[in-house]
Amino acid sequence: MKKSIFAVSCIMAALLTFGCASNKKDNKTTTEAPAAVEKPNAVVYGKDGTPRPDWVTKGKKSSAGIYAVGSSKLSNFANSLKAAKLNARNELATSVNTSINSVLRSYTQDTGNADDSLNYMEEAVQQVTSEMISGSEMEDSWQAKDGEVFALMFLPYSSVWPATKEVADKYIPDSKTTLTEEKAQAAFQKYFESVTTK
């Protein structure tokens, strides 16, 4: 009898010990804080403590011209900024090329000219783009905490328009309607609106 009481006591003690241990474990897991997750609307601060501007992640739109963002992370700020500006200019060149070709394509369709001229115009646009891009200016820059530098470059439509007209006049001299600055600017804006809403 004493043996069975002792056995029952040992079992009870083991169950109590196991139960307490599992409760401690359960309590520990329920009181642990979840891993920190960055909130979508949280303010991100740069290396100098300034908040990250919207253009860094969203770009920028304007009725006055074309914007592009470039970034780079090199050994120091000066080199990073230079490379970020170059990357933004490359992005600007791609954007300008595509937009001018889109405007000229619409123009040739409106005037009823053959699409053969489009191939020549696309080559001409590539040649004049590099000259245009040299007129772009840095409007803003920002450096992230990890050292990555972002540059916002801007090219006004007033710089894009002459090259667009030059190409149109050269390859569509017998046009039924003239490509005016207002028409070109409206076409550029329509193009960028269609790109940003996709």
C-alpha cells in the first residue's frame, strides 16, 4: 500500500512539474513581442536626419517638363552623387526617347504620312537626345542612412520641343498640319499620363 501511495505521489509530482513547465513555456511565447515591421506610412530618415522625400520612391510629375530619379552608393557622397546624377540622366534619356517617338508616331498618323519615316525619325531622335539631356538640371538630392544617394533630375519641355520639331520638319516636310509647341507639349503630357497610370 505504501508503495502504491508512493508511486501515485511520484506520478502526481511529475504531472505538476510538467504542467508548470508547459505553462511557463506557454506564458513565455504569448508575452514575446512580435518582430518589428516597418509601417507603410512610417517616416524614413536620411543620413543627415531629413525625412525621405516622396520623389525618391514615387518620382515626380510636372506639366513643365520631365523628371527622372537615379541612385548610387559608392565610397563617398561626392562620387555617389555624381553616379546618381548620371543614372538619372540615363533614365531621362530613355524616357525622352520613348516620349518623343510616341509623339512623332501620333503626329505621322495624324498627318497621314507613311510609317517608313518613323524608322529614320527614331534614329534621329537618339542623336538629338544626348544633346538635350546635357541641358537637364539636378533639382534635389537625398542620402539614405546606408549611404545610398538619390538624385532628382529635371528637363523642361522647352528643351525637348526644338529637337522634336527639328526631327518632324526634317522627315515630314510635306505635313498637312504643323506640329506646334502646344500640340507637342499636350502629346508629351498625354504620353506620361498613360505611362504613370498603367
